[in-house]
Amino acid sequence: MRDNKTILIEKTAIVLAEKGVTLSQTETAALFEKPSDPKLGDLALPCFKLAKTLRQAPPKIASDLAPLFEGTEGIARIEAVGGYLNFFYDSASCLSVVEEILQNDRYGSSDVGTGKTVCLDFSSPNIAKRFHLGHLGTTVIGNAIRNLFDFCGYKTVAINHLGDWGTQFGKLIYAYKHWSSKEQVEQGGIDELVRLYVTFCNQEAEDDALKQAARDAFHLLEEGDAESLEIWEYFKEISLREYQKTYDLLGITFDSYNGEAFFSDKMPAVVDEIRSKGLLELDNGASVVRLDEENMPPCLILKSDGSTLYPSRDIAAAIWRKNEYDFEKCVYVTSAGQSLHFAQWFSVVRRMGYEWADGLVHVPYGTMSVGGEKLASRTGNVVLLDDLLAEAVRKCGAVIEEKHPDLDNKAQIAEAVGVGAVVFNALANNRIKDSDFNWEDALSFEGNAGPYVQYTYARSASILRKGGEPAGDNTGYEPCAEETALVGKLAEFPETVARALAEYEPSIVSRYLLAVCALFNQFYHNCRILNAEGASRIFRIKLAAATHTVIGNGLDLLGIRRTEEI
Ligand code: ARG
């Protein structure tokens, strides 16, 4: 069933077209407003913006348009008031939306993706380095987009394209052999690897022989030297062991950890292919593909010493994935700083004659900071993701301890809410915008934050625990303004999911959830639920159940744990 708002938008586009005003769906949608007072209607069309084109006064436009909407599905009444056209949803459509949600735990899902595969390349940290706040965006945005694809019926392949190859591993292997030991790495974990790397970088600045030693060490690794491979495998194992803890906490899983190294032996064939297609040119000793026509700098394929680079590995990986998974789309989630890199190598794949290059999608996001400080691994003041999550859990634990000391499972709830707060915060704004992490905003139980959504979800769950089965006959019940407003919002969920997916924008879901929560809390505060009577009680419990389904599904999509109790 389509929601009333969508129906109205479509109808309005038709009505306006008859009047000679052609607007797109989005432009038409933008004309609508939610009346500040629900008594004025469920949705309003202010006619002021139309006055210029139609050369009429807004009140006249409103009264002329009103009759054209007669008989619109789901609309009980239309009133022209001043320059506004106010629409009132009919109660039968309200009741049937709720019934529809109750019959479908996966309300909001669709099967548009059936039979199609989508690869999602996200998180993808560089091993032997700490997981810091800079990885939060790719990890949670990527996971949410993956969930959206799953929810819409696609088969998804979540790929952690580990940064596990390159000359830095020559440095690390050298440093490990000379300045460390298995015991030290076992004890210190990634911190010890970072120490080795930093030590090496400091020393090589003054020692050219060391630079050469690192190149030699990497060369050995590339040649498949058994000892080097073993050490490298060990670095990878140590790193993944630590990352896994973070992924477990976030509830994120991957279908593949084939990173850059996996593609190293697939490189020569790809480079040959680029060359045989006449695309490779020499540029100061390096081999590049020129992208003058696309107005981009050349894409680097081989360094002057013949070794492959980040873009060449990405090209090889895309070709391999296309063969392996036959993807419809391959989506890459990284910081906006890598936008040029992706645009460049996507063009190379297109130039190679692969039409499927159109299915390669880069999803960039802005930088995140804490207290205004940018977080790059080079700056030194790195905020580690583990520390941030642990602190969030601790702070939420303290609030829960204070507010609800006798809850069972306090530790589990604090973990769900603390981690959820960090995730929600990272998904709350348009991904491309730079954002600043602030404890007070992120942890709020009242404001626009994760804990507020989880708290509202738990509140709906508590109504269901106390109120019993959401069942019974409420035919003919006339919902009040708070109820209609909430139902109208719930009905927008399927369309919201579709839009979030089309735009690769999880914040569309998070903002939508905040709106549902606000309306649910108005309903909760203004309407008696458990001690209402007859059809009213039946409907209200059903409405709480429908809200529980929608918020629950929304939290699932964002990758935030549901908590039935807070
Ligand atoms: N390892 C890279 C980084 O940390 C991200 C990899 C993104 N995926 C890709 N296929 N390039 O910056």
C-alpha cells in the first residue's frame, strides 16, 4: 500500500500539470508542509509559491485547486483556508496502515533487488595500524548501506578490502626482525607494530641503507619468500584479532577479507591488458593512463621501479569481483579525500571497454572530529575507536545506573546504548558533511540522539509487555490528531528506505526515526493507552506495536542493537 503523502504528491503533480505547471516529484514534494497544529490537517499545500506562475492570489489558487482533489485515495477532507490547501487523511486509511504493519515484521522492506548482487567495499583498514575514529564513517555507513540493500532484497557481499600490501610491510618486516620479537608483538599487539613502524620511519630519514633494506624486504615478500610471508601473515592475524573485537561490538560481519595482497598476483595480467588496449603511457618513468578528456590527472598504474600501486590494485580487484560475483553494483565507502582516486580508476575501467564500470559507485563521507580536532593518523592525537566506544558504554552505564538501578542486564543495555549512541551519531547527518563528536549531544536520552531512539523503542516495547496482544476489532474508530500524525509518519517508512538506498544516505533513516520518535512521544504523553477503553485501547496498543516494528527495523538498518528495556 502506498502512503497518503506519496499519493497526494503524485496527485498534486497531475493537478498542477493540468494548470500548466510542470514539476518533478521532488519539486512537488517540496511544496508541502506539515501544519503546525494537527487540527489544521495532516498535510498542507501552501499556494504562495504558485502565485507568480499562476498569476493569481494564493487564496484563489487554493479554492480553485480544492475540488480537483475530490476523491483522492486516503483523503477524507480538503479545506482551502487562506492561501493554504489543507488535507485530512481518512480514518479508514489510518487503521489499515496499522493493520498492514502488524502483519509484516519486515515492514519497509521490498524485493526490488531480487536476483541482483551488490558488492560493498567498506571499513578496509590498513593493517598493523590502530582502528581510529577516521574508520568509523566507512565502517558504519558501509554497514548501514549494506543493510539497506539486504532489506530491499539484494544479495550482498560485504568486503573488507584490507590495506595489507605495499612497501610499508618491507619496513615492518625489517624492523620486526631487528628490533622486536614474537613475544613482544604477542604482548603489545598492534601498539608494538605501530612502535616498530614509527621507529623505522624515524631512523630511515637519516639512513639511506635502511630505505634500501625495506625495499629489499618487501621485494622478498612479493617473491613469496616463506619466512617473510609468515611474518606478514602474523601481522595480519594480530591486526584482525584486534579489529574483530571492534566489529563484534558493532555487530558487523564481512563475507570476504580479500585485501590488496590478495590481488598482488593478479596484477601483471591486468597491467598487460591495460597496455594491450593501448592505454598505458610513460610519464617520468612511471606508467600511467592519461585522463585528459575527463579533465583529471593521469591515473598511476606502475611506479618507475615497476611496482603496482593502490589504483592498479583497485582495478584488478574490480575485475576479479565482477568475474567472481557478477555484481550489479560495487559500492566503495571511503572518506571524501579519496574521491579523485575512485573517479580516476573508474574511468580507466571504462576506457578498458568494460561497460559494467557504470556499476562502480563511490560513496564519500566527510571528516569526523572530536572537540574540533581532526583525526588523521599522522597528527598524533588519534582517538581510537575502541576508546571512544568504551567511554560511551561507561557513560551510558552511569546514566542507567542512576535512572534505573533495578534493571536486569544493565551491562548489556549500557553496551547496546553506548555503542548505539556512537553509531547513531556517525549516521545522523548527511554523510558528506564534516561533523564534530560531542558527548552531550551524542548521549542524549531526550535530544536527537541514539539513546533517545532506543529509549523510545523500549517505551513502545514496555506498552506491549503491559498491554497484551495487539489484537481485536477497532473498525470505525476515529483516530485523534496525535494518532493520525504518527500513522502518517509510519506509513512513510517504505518510501524512506527506498530513498535512503537510492541516495546511499543512511541519515535519511536516522532523521526519519527521530521524527517517528517525536510523534510517538507526543502520542504517548497526550493519549491514555493502557487505561483507555474499547476500540481506542485496541487501536492504541496496535499503534504502539506498529511503532515498535518501524523503529526496530530502522535501528536494524542503521546497525544499532535493539533494547526492549532501558
Ligand atoms: N585501506 C584504505 C584506507 O584505509 C581504504 C580502502 C578502500 N577500498 C578500496 N577498494 N580502495 O584508506
